Amino acid sequence: FTASGTVYGFTRLRIIDFPGFGLAFITLRNSSGSEVMTLQLETNGTITSKANNTDATGSFAMSTNTTYYVWWYYSKGTGANANWWVRISSNGTMPGSNDSSGTTGDSTADAARLQYSWIGTGNEIVFDQTIIKTTSIGNVE
């Protein structure tokens, strides 16, 4: 996608197995490949979102073998004010409130790349339907 200072994303996913420790599964990177925002799946099914130096842990605990809808947002900062949020639902209606968010990240670069990852033996996740935009995505089917 075209590099942008503001990015909205969505992915539908199904977790087959949880990791034995927190693992990054969605990472936004700048054009040089450095992280600007990461979503990390924790062993209890929650997501920790990060914008470089700042973490925010959500409370929505996902279960295995269930389809989830995950919306996320990133806006670069100028030093210590990058903004991001994550919203999770079990249907295509985007929640009105954030599961995790932050306003003090030190990411100052445009997002230019999206990386899906899943590292570890026996860990499995299915990614389906991905949307990347520079404007809000809203509800999905």
C-alpha cells in the first residue's frame, strides 16, 4: 500500500492455537522495515498493541476456533504523541470503544508495509479478509 502517516486496518482471523508466550502477529512497518505499530497475541487471548516504546494491553479475551474481526488504527507522531487503537468483535460490527489504545507512542514514520507473522511450533492462526485504508473502515460483512 502507499506509505501514509495515518492508516486504518481490518482483518478477520481465527486462532487455532495460542502461543506459549506473547507473539507479534500483525506489524506495520515503515519503508525501511522498522516497526511503527505491532499487535501481539498474548497467551490468554488478549492483544497488546504497541507503538514502539509504549504498550497497551486489551481486555477482550479471544478463544480458539472462533472467528474474530479486528480493526486497528495508527497515526504517526512527532516525538511522543503517536496514536493508535485496536477494536475487536465477534461479528462485522465495529465496536464503538477501543480494546487497547495509546497516545504517547514514539513512532514518527509513515506506515508503508504490513507484515503478518506467527512464530513458534504448534502455533496456528488463519487470516482472512484484510482491508488497509487511509480513511475509517467501519462495519464489514
